Amino acid sequence: METLTKKSASANRSSDPKPPIQKRLNGIWDRMKQQKYLYLMSLPFVAWVFVFNYLPLWGWTMAFQNYKPARSFGDQQWVGFKHFVELFSDDRFYLVLRNTLAMSLMGLVVGFIVPIFFAILLNEMKGMFFKRAVQTVSYLPHFVSWVVVAGIITKMLSTDGGIINDLLVGLNIIDQPIQFMAKGNLFWYIVTASDMWKETGWNAIIYLAAITGIDNELYEASRVDGANRWRQMWHITLPGIRTTISVLFIMSIGHLISIGFEKQFLLGNSLVTDYSEVLDLYALNYGLNMGRFSYGTAIGIFNSVVSIILLFTANGLFKKFTKESIM
């Protein structure tokens, strides 16, 4: 009887299900084996991200040192948070932060809304040839270098033969040509408008792809019910691409203070420095032009940390109120 009891207990133990963690790990491993070729194809991209995105993070240690290129890593003088204290004590930093946030918010509002409605407009066009032509023309500026774009904008706004000034003077809107590129209060608008012209067509591609995924039967049913184009856009098209809009908006929030410096560097000049200098340009001036590598690294860390905080905050808010998120 005792032997039968032991055998029964042993059988029960052997039939116990695996721990949840072990089952989950086995499931992950099985899926990886099934998709091994996809993982092999992704290895070069993973290596690229590691080498160019994660490996350079060791350089963040410079922000806590009085870094001198001639010294080895072990001989550097550690100064703690000295450079961060100096950064937050610099009045220039807050001026630069203001410029960065102002241009980012203007670009976010204009550069995010315009591509959505441009994509809807393209989708509503009936003539296929004209639709393709408009798409192609709108995509082309994306592939033009900012160096070329800055030259075009500068020439158009010039007081000497600039088409904008000639047009305004010819229409008697102004008496004398305006020096647009020398007025700081106009610089943000110039950058926003040039960025919108350059990127609207390209940014609309994703929304166009999302719109094509909407079931045509919804539009047919709405037409039967008497809905016009406006009603279809408001009640079918926009809700149909809501997930795409949410994801791209969250990612845009993450780049709110990481706007680069190309536009500001190429379109700016000494007369509008108080309006054109942004965080990335501020870091470039201190880190490379002045040789203050540690201070420039501190600026870069501030930029990265704030971007991560903004990304997670935006993702959390969207997940809470709209049930949409990227993670």
C-alpha cells in the first residue's frame, strides 16, 4: 500500500504543469527557432544600432570629468556634477531652451497637422495621373539638402532681387524691401515654413498608407446614408487612422527638444543669434568650437534625458486616455 502511495505521488509530481516563467521562456525560444532566418537577417541592423547608438554612450562619462584629450581615461580629473551646475546657472542656456521649445512646438503643430490633411486631400483626388503628379512633386523637396534649401530661402527673401520682396513691393503692400533674414522675430516662422515645405509630402506617406487600409465598404455605406465628403472624412477617415496619428504624435513628442541644428545653422546669422541658437547648436559651439568637451557632453545628456522623459510621459498619457501607445 505504501509503495502504491509513493508511486501515485511521484506520478502527480511528474504531471504538474511547468512553472509559468519556464513555459513563457520555452514559448519564446520556440518562436525564435521558427523565425531564425528573420533574426539572422536583422543581425546587421542590431549590430549597427549597438555600434553607433549604444557603444558611444561610454562618452557620457566626460560630463563628469574635466576632460582633456591628451590624457588617458584613468588620468582624467573627476568633477562630479560641476558642468551640470554650470549649465543650469547659465542664462544663455535658458534663452537657447526657449528657442528650442518655441521652434519645436511650432513645428509640431504645423508639421504634424498639415501632412494629415494633405494625405486626406490626396486620397480624395479622383484623377489618378494628377494625383500621382502631386504626390511626386510633394515628395521631391525631402531629398533636397538643407544647404540647397537654405540657399533658396535666403535668395527668395533677399532685399536684392528676392521674389518675396519684389512681389510685396509690386502689390504696394510694403514701400521698401524687408530684411527678413535680419529680423529675429521672424526667424522662427521662416524655419517653420521652410520645414513644412520640405517635409509635408514625405510625412504624408504614412498617413496615405493608413488610409488605404480603411475598408471601402464603410465609405459605400456612408454614401447610402447620405454622408458627404466632409462627413466621411470626419467620421471614417480620421478615426480610421487614429492609431497611426497617436503613434507618430508620441514619437514627435519624444523629439521635442531634439530638433537638430542644420536649419538654424544654415538660415541663421549673427543678427538673429538670440533667436536661432538651439540646444544642439549650443552644444556644438561649446563642445567643438570652444573645446569644452565635458560641458558639451552635459548639454547632450540633458537633451537625451528630457527626451526620454517626454516620450514616456506622452506614451503614458495616451495609454491612459486613448488606449493607444507605442510600448
